[in-house]
Amino acid sequence: MGDKANAHPGAAGRATAADHPASVRNVVLVGHSGSGKTTLVEALALTAGAVNRAGRVEDGTAVSDYDDIEHRQQRSVQLSLVPVEWGGYKINLLDTPGYADFVGELRAGLRAADAALFVVSAADGVDGATRMVWEECAAVGMPRAIVVTHLEAARADFQEMTRTCAEAFGADDPDAVLPLYLPLHGAKGPDGHAPVTGLVGLLSQRIFDYASGERKESEPGEDQLPLIEDARNKLIEGIIAESEDESLMDRYLSGEDLDFKTLVDDLERAVARGIFHPVLAAAPAAEGARQGIGTVELLELVTGGFPTPLEHPAPAVTTPGGKARPAITCDPSGPLVAEVVKTASDPYVGRVSLVRVFSGTLRPDETVHVSGHGLADRGHEDHDVDERIGALSSPFGKHQRTLSSCIAGDLACVAKLNRAETGDTLSAKDDPLLMEPWDMPDPLLPLAIQAHSKADEDKLSQGLSRLVAEDPTMRLEQNQDTHQVVLWCLGEAHADVALERLRSRYGVQVDVVNHKVSLRETFAGRSGGRGRHVKQSGGHGQYAICEIEVEPLPGGSGIEFVDKVVGGAVPRQFIPSVEKGVRAQAAKGVAAGYPLIDVRITLLDGKAHSVDSSDAAFQTAGALALREAAADAKIHLLEPVAEVRVLVGDDHVGSVMSDLSGRRGRVVGTEQAPGGRTLVRAEVPEIEIGRYAVDLRSLSQGTARFSRTYARHEPMPPQLSERIREQA
């Protein structure tokens, strides 16, 4: 790997199909927005010979961030796969967005990868969101390495950044986060900043100079050796501490000079097992250079120290009906099990699915079983269908390069899977399987939309269904109470991209309208009403009179109808008509147009005519009676209250609790959570938390998470209730 004295394989051109899982490396790049992930991917592709010096493919388009929306927003908004070859290995680089709104794309990248490169900026440090992703990777044992970028920035300090990383990522074991290289600096410029020109390998004690535009290796000078001695000793001790060889520490402490190969082999094992996390440095290539600083070392680390798909445990599988099945293995000759990790629409070829094959071999033009379950609450219906796949290809920027097959452990794009959605499982049609889904955040920012014109209305439904098929972090809701179409998103940027995709990809223009919550009405006290519907205009008339009493019930009781008519004042056949009429009126509301709930309506008396009474007449009389009862009573407007659970760092607990109180919330409890966090439980009116997903991120610097569940409806404050009545 990156510190092997004589390991410097040449670039191997562009990626092709892998021939064995052992030759594949799937690596996801993680880091906050602006940390330099996309620049690093382009630098690695340049070093591997996959792009030109400008980081572009043949037609001049970018290898990553090639989408028009990304160009306009100047940031990554989707997962991008950049496959390159290096030293006989195929490396699938998965570039993920760093902005919190696109965490669904990050989750997809983590699912498809076997190891992670955490990219941190020497200019910005480590943010809380990146620490949280690190903890998630640690929980599942995913191997990780750290790459420090932006070393050219003023006041950038690699050693200080290494200490910051050890504090942020090595809380349990700081000696597991150590540098493999130290940057070498050239002469100071007019601004007093000395640019990074190369690296010194701590294990090999070799100089790797990039000043000429290509890596050149040499012996360190006598004046340089003392500068790296302490860091080298600490690195060796850290490697030995994580080694499975218990005699190695004794040999080291006794003064034995451990050979280079032994140290590198132990380092590779510790990295692959996810217990040691090397820190490396990287800088983009200078103008005219063929290699960026640190890119060769990174590629060697990936190929030598990161695990193969054979070493990565596959997710559990069941039958579509939920019956457990034996664990699958990464065997190209095994049963086919693959997963759609990303879905996109192409204007020319239709839907394109990025697939990770976990078992078996995927081939063009074969029929596979497509199974998707568990996302019905987000607008994704459960489905099990057989589909014939189209061509297989390897993506490279906007281009697709045809593949003859895709073996277990590799990734490929599949065309013409019309029913496949992100998260779906592909398996053999005669042995359908379903993979355990990965964790997806709940979309908690509502976006109420309506078609801009009649032409847009005709295309809206199809456009929205395609949108949520691509992105399972969106949820589509057709609210029956408010009659609104609501697209639930993760944040404002997520919502902006959704609207842009509707317009640019699917030709649907929509207007954003105010999101409404599902209010209700109820009686504050007992009241009575008389409904009289008597009309005679020649011919068959209408005659129905009924008297009712309405009284409030406890929350959650709904509407209860009671018949207390005596003496046949209302004929038996018309009593259901009265009930139908009052229930229909209750659904329409009696004060501000919101459904009436939690009341008992008792039919006490009435009158009928032997000829003119009818079902329709008594329905009308029942509705009139309920309206009259409401006119003489105090009506409460009820608002939905949500149970909100906020997981927040201890430093921000006070701000969060104060903010919840300002939203008319009631904090009902707090409890300590692991990692220096607190779980705050509160009950908050839903009308107050429409933008809470955005506001909480600002309050907590992006480190807090929250969930919400409906608790109940309860009366609104009089002043707010009156304002809503006036608007109605």
C-alpha cells in the first residue's frame, strides 16, 4: 500500500468489467460540503489516467458533478460513481454530497461501498455531521481512512489537523488515528505561506517529491530524519498495538528493528479490519502536472489496505414474504442478489439503475425479479415483478461504457428496469429474494405544491411518482383532509432540487403553496338544534323535521350517533337518513370548514309527512340541525400535536429546549444518550414545526436529529383560533 518502498504501479487506463471480486475496491468518499471530495476524485482519476489534466473526459464534461443542477448550484447533489483502474485493480470511487439535505445519497454510497475515505479540510476542520457519519461507520465496522485536503490554504497545519482528527475520530483509541505521511513544504511565497511539494513516508523513511508534476522517490536528507522520528515511532507503536501478533510489541520494545514488510502487512490488516485509521494528505495537481500530491499514496492505500468485497459481509436476505434465507456470500457463481442503490432518469434511454451486485453475476438481456417492500409510507407501493434488463454499462461522467457482465462485488448501471426503484432487490426470477433495507432518514420538511397550469396537472402525477422512485428520502402525500399534494423533503436545498428536477427532467411546472395542517372542530359544551326542511312548490314536496342534542366527548372518540326518538316521531326508515346527514355535515365542519370530531349527537324528536318525507329530506334536516346547534354553541378549533424527540449534543440542549418552548411546546422529559448527547422529548403543535427541520439544523450546527409522531388533537389558543376563523 501507500508506503511500500518500491510499489509504484503505472496507470491502467479506464475501468472495465472486473474479472474477480478480489480485484475490486468499492470506496465511498465522505465529508462536509466544500471539503474537496469531488476535486480529490478528479485528482485520483487523473493519476489513474482516466481523465485529462483538467479533470475531464473526452468530450470535456466532468467526471463527477456533471449534472446540470450541480453546475447551477455549484455543489454535489447526488451520488456519482467514478470507476478507475490502478495496478490491476478496479476501484469504484463513490463521490457523495456533503450537504446534509442529501444524506440519502450518502447512505446509498455507504451501502454500495466496502470502505470509506473521510475527506476533511485543513481550512475548516471536522464538523459535527461528519463525526456522526464516522460513528455510524464505526458501529458496523466499516474500514476508514482520513484524507486532509486544502493544505494550500493560509494557516493550514497538517499536524494540528491530525490532532483534531484524533480527537474527533479516535475518542476511544487516539492511537488508532495516526498519519502515514508528513507533508513537505517548499520555499515560502510573498504571503509567507510555504506550499506543499511532496510527502515523506514515515514507515519507509522515503521522500516522495511531486514538485516536477510526477512523483519522484528519494532518500531523506540527514537533516530531515530527526523531524520524522517521533511521528514514525508513534505510528509503529500504533500499528503494533492493533496487531494480532502479540510478540511483535516485545520484539519492538527489545530494540529489534522490525522489517518494512512486517509493518506494512500488519498495517494493511489493521486498516482492512476497521481498527486502524491512517491519516493521509492530498493536494490537487499543479498546472501541467500529471499527478496530484498524495494521489499515488491514496491509490496504494485503497488497493493494499482496504478490504475486497469478499471480506465485506453482505446484508441479510429473506423471501419477499419475509421468510429467512441463508446468508449470501460474494460468489460470482452463486445465486443472483443485487441491489439498486441509485435511480436516475435519462431523456434518451429512460430509467437507469446503479446496482451493487452482492452475489452471482448480472448479465445483459436476462430476466430478473425486482422486489421492493417497506416504503409504502413514502409513496412507494410494494411490488414484485419480473423484468428483462437492458444493457449493462459502467458510468463515467455523462457517458455509459458497455459491459458484458457484472460480477459479485462490482457495480454497474442497468438500463430499462422500468419498475425498479432505489432500494429494490434484483434476484433470479425462479428464486426471488429481498435484501434487508438500509437506514434512511425521515423527510420532515413539508412542501405543498400544485400544478401551475392544466397542462402541468396532467403530467404532475407521473412526474412525482418518478421523483420519489429515484429518491426514497422523499415522501409523497395526498392529504385527504387539506386536499393538498405534499412532498416531504429533508431540507430546503433538497426541496429546491426536487422542484428543479420536476421542471427540467419531467417538464412539470409547479407552484409552492402554504402547507396546511389537519385542523379539527369540536363542541365546547352541550347544545341543541332543530332542523326543519319543509318545501312545497307543487307536486311532490319535501318534509322533514328533527331535533338533536350535541355534547362533547373525550379526545379520540370520533362521532357517536344515538337514537332516542320515542313514539315514532321520526319513522324508523328515516333515522339512518338523519345520521347520514349529520355525519356529512360534520365532515364539512360547522365553524371554519374543518371536520367535526369527538361529539355525541343524539336524535331526540322530529316530525314526518306520510307523502312528502324522504331519505333526502331527512338528510338535509339532520345537517341543518347540526348547523343550528353549532350556531348556539362555542366551537373549539383543534390542532394536531406531535410528539417530538430531538437527539442533540449536550452543548446545544439549552438552545433546543428554549426554542421548543417558543413554539408552544411542552418538554416532557430528557435523558442522556451515548456520545455526549441528550434526548429531549416534547409535545409541540404541528403548525409550529413546519420548518423545524431547517431551524434545528441552524440551532445545532447540523448535529441534531429529530423525529415526530402524531399524538392527538387539542384546542388551539383563542387568539390563534380566531385568526384562522377569519381567514376561513
